[in-house]
Amino acid sequence: MDERDRLAAEFEQHRPRLRGVAYRMLGSLGEADDAVQEAWLRLNRTGGEDIDNLAAWLTTVVARICLNLLRSRENRREEPLDGVDGNAGSADPAEEAALADSVGVALLVVLDLLSPAERLAFVLHDLFAVPFDEIGTLLDKTPAAARQLASRARRRVKGAGTAPADHGRRREVVHAFLAASRGGDFGALVSLLDPNVVLRADAEAGPTRGPLVLRGALQVGKGAIAAGSARAAFSGPALVNGSPGVVLAPYGRLFLVLSFTVENGLITGIDIIAEPERLREVEVAVLGD
């Protein structure tokens, strides 16, 4: 094996981790793969002879590439995502959806709301155990400043405030609702709904581009089953304004929120939010155990 082949083989050993870093930084598998490929091109140009710690060097390069991409997004942050079928990259949508589910859709949503520096500090330190002195060098900040960035991000990820007394039961209901919707299990879905449940969707949430109201377990269940199969790929449980709910976030961008009212173990109300102005007012955090 010549030197170039050896370098390529070493790089392939690091590719999964680099892809994981880039995906959590960017929220798009296509962009993540592009960032990793750019890191390989840079390594190939250098030859790698003077690199003492290849893993650290590659992580730094990928992080810098991702940071530049995130900063370039800032000027176009208000651009809407054109529907859940739009593709933000060249990756296989099914693979992208599977990866989003494994990482956590809510986490991707919260990461997308962070500043580029906060996102980098949190992802590198909390998810990949990169020391703060290295993160500070990447950001041209002191280790203490990098630590503070990660701390602010961590508070956003976890949310704030005290959970309601029935938080655990609400979480169970939301998980069951999402599973029944994804699986098309109408009977299981209806069993979670109060007979007089009311679903309200804003003008951007429904298929008719107008506000929608459904009443009764059968009607709400039918609507949830119809929408669930199309939207399940990029949906996941989350804390929505402090209570368990569901977020839909294709390619890491918040597109729609389901907020639940749960009483006596049954869903009595569902508020579906998709209007950009309303979404900006929603607080999303990761739904923990």
C-alpha cells in the first residue's frame, strides 16, 4: 500500500465520526457529506505527513467548514422551506429521515435556533467531547468563553422551568400518538383521544391553506392518520412551550408543531402551528425521560 492509499484508508476510518459531527452542525446530510468530502480534499492536498493527531485535525477542519456554512446561512435565515418534500441536499431522503430520527428531531430543531458559535461549542463539547481549549481556538475565543457558549446552548436544548405534575403521563401519550400515527393504527390512535377532542390547525398547516377545525375522536383520528404517514419521516417528540408535543422538521428546519392538551390521560385538544410568525414564538426543547 502506497502512502496515498494509506492516507485514504485512515480517512475512511474517521469518516463516520466526521459525518456525525457535520450532520449535527448542519442538520442536512447532503451538506454534511459535502463538508466531509471537502475535509478529505484538504487532507489529500496536505499529504498528512506533518499531522500528529489525524482525528483531531480532521475534526477541526470539518468544524471550520461547517462553521463557515452556518455563518453564511445567517443572511438567508428567513427564507421559508418549500414544503416537507423539498430536499436540502443530495442525500437519500430516506437515509436523511432515519438519521434525523436517530439523532432526535427536537435536538435538530433547537440546534438550528442557536447561533453558529453556540452550535459549534455545544456539538463539539457535549456530543463529541472536544475540549474547550480546542473549541476556543476554532472560534478565536478563550476556553472560558467557549464554555459559556456551550452552557447557553445546553440551557436552550434542555428548556427551562418546572415540569407539570403529570409530565410523565403526557410524554407517554405523545409517544403513543406519534407511534400510532406513523404506523397507521387507527384504533390505537382513537383510544388516546377524548370523545370530544378538538383539533385546530392554522392557515398554513392544513391542505386547504385555511384554518381547519376537527371535532370528535373519529374525525381527528382520521385526519391524524392521513397526515401522519406523509409527515412521520421528519417528526419527533419534543417539549413545546414546556409541555410534551410533536415537531415536524424536514432537514433540521422547524416546519410544523403539534401542541397537545392532555386531561385524565386523554388528548382533549391539538393545536397545529405552521404559520411562520407563530412558529417564531414557540419554544422547543428536547423531551427528556
